[in-house]
Amino acid sequence: MINSLLLACHDDPMTGAHFSTDRTYYKIRDHFWWPQMKSTIQRYIKACRLCTQYNISRHKKYGQLRPISPPEGPFTLVGIDYCGPFKQTPRENQYVLVITDYFTRHITAIALPNCTAETTAQALFNEFFCKYGIPSVILSDQGSHFQNQLMGNIKKLIGYNHIYSTPYHPQTNGVVERFNATFVPQISKLQDTQNNNWDEFLQAVVFAYNTGAHKTTKFSPYELLYGRSPCLPIYTRPTQFSFNKPNDYFEQLKKTLRIYHQASIDNILQQQQVTKTWYDRHRLNPQLKIGNKVLTRIYGLRGKLEPKFSPIPKVIVQVRHPVYIVEDEQTHITSQVHVSDLRPILTE
């Protein structure tokens, strides 16, 4: 009786049309009553598969912020990502490979004609490994230019660990993504649109970024890397120089870098806590369990009447909150999904 009534008042196109709990409740309450009526209606609508697929969420995406702890030192953890494609320049460049050190926030940007696996491997080796050494960990997305047999062989040969972010969750590699959003407008302002020479200004923009104080560390990446302020064209040249013993300079440099690095770590941790407090405010953080059924968010260009979440349920088979491994019930293919892209479904 109750289920039939709810079916008519919620699912029927004329009397229900899949509206919300409150609309359904107010439609029923003047004519029917049973114990815990509103809770029953709420559970029924939460279990409605079509509502789960199509409804637009009015709250923030699920999942609280989990900041990456500051690495032990420079070039221990680096993030890499491609920016582009841009309009091809006379030098045939269309992409920029951006490499960001998570400790100093130092940027290396390389203009490239394409983003193939071979081009990526050569650029990493020649422009980064041979200049700054081998990082302990490289963090990237799961693009084919990073996740392939060639990059896997280089990883084994050189000896670093390559980890990948969760699909459709760019916040994992947020430091790189943030710089990408910063430097594109700067390049746009400086380029000659007639000659399309954005790649001529790339290194100048990167240098300007590396020699400016970073909001998080409160130091410039240049200072944290070299232990001194950069010499810029706008500064007055000293009239005399004093030459200390090389060993004296080396000891002073080590002392300066220790002070800079510890202050930078403190500033990073403080800023991360401020950001996390702001991000987590009023944000739901559901803890799902193995065996729970969920729908996964659908990405890509879709029509306005298309569902927001997959029509086929998936089952959680592994929990690493906020990341979950889900399995398709029909194909049994597993995938890694962030909790923000999951929508739990209930069974009546």
C-alpha cells in the first residue's frame, strides 16, 4: 500500500515527476498518514535510481582536503603536467611540460612540439634529470604520455618512483595545476599575437615566477634552491666584492639553507591548515564500505538531458578513503574513483 502510494506520488509523470522529499511529503500528508511518514518518503526518494542519476547536487562535492606533507628537501617530490595545446609557433611548439618541485615551488617549463611519450622522456632526461638530479617521487596524471612502457622503463633504469593522481581529480597535483592557471595569462599578455611567439617569453615568465616570493612558503623558489637572492637587472650593482674562502662560503650557505628550509616547511604547514579549514567547511565526507553500491560521475561533453551519473551501479571492492576501487557489475572491470565522483545508492 505505502510503496504503491509513493510510486504514484513520486514516480508518476503527472502526480509526482520525481520531485523532492518535501514536495512529495506535502502532497501526501493531507490525505494519508502512517508512522514516520516523512522518513519513509525520504528513504524511498534516496533509493530512486533516476533521481540519483539525474539530480543536480546542491551541496559541495564530497570529500575533505588531504594536503600532501612537505617533502624532506628540494627535488624530492616533483609534479609534472602538460599545458596546451597552444597555437603552433614558428618553432613548431604547441605544448609546455611543467615540472614543479613541491618543496621549493621551483618551476621548470619546457616548450615542446608534441606530448608523445618519447618527447616527454627526452625532455625530462635532458632538461630536468641532467640539471637537477633524480627526484625520489614524480607525481602526474594518468595521461598516456606519462603512463606507458617507455616511461616505465626509464623509471626502472634511473630509479625513481612514479605515482599517478586519481582520474578527473586535478587537486591531487594541485601545485602544478595552480601554476598552469597562473602562467597562461602572463604568456598571453606578453606574446606578439601576429608572430605567435609565446614560446619566446616562456623562460622569462618562469624566471620571474621563480624569483618572486611564493604565497605559501613566503620565500622565492630561487632563494630556497640557491640560498641567496637573485641578481636582477633592476638592482644596483655593488661597487666592491669581498672574496671569502670557498669553505667559509659553503658553511654559511648550508646554515642559510637550513634556516630557509625550516621556515618554509613551517609556512607550508600553516598555509595547508588554513586552506583545509576553509575547504572542509560545510563539506560532507561520507565513509563508504566494501560492498556498497554506487553510481560514478560521467565526464565529457554531454547533452543537458543526459544523466550526470552512470546508469549501471558499481560495487566498492577496495577502500582507501577518499579514493575507492569500484567494480562494474556487468563487465567486472575495476577503476579508481575519488569520493567526490561517487553517488551512493540505497536499496529499499
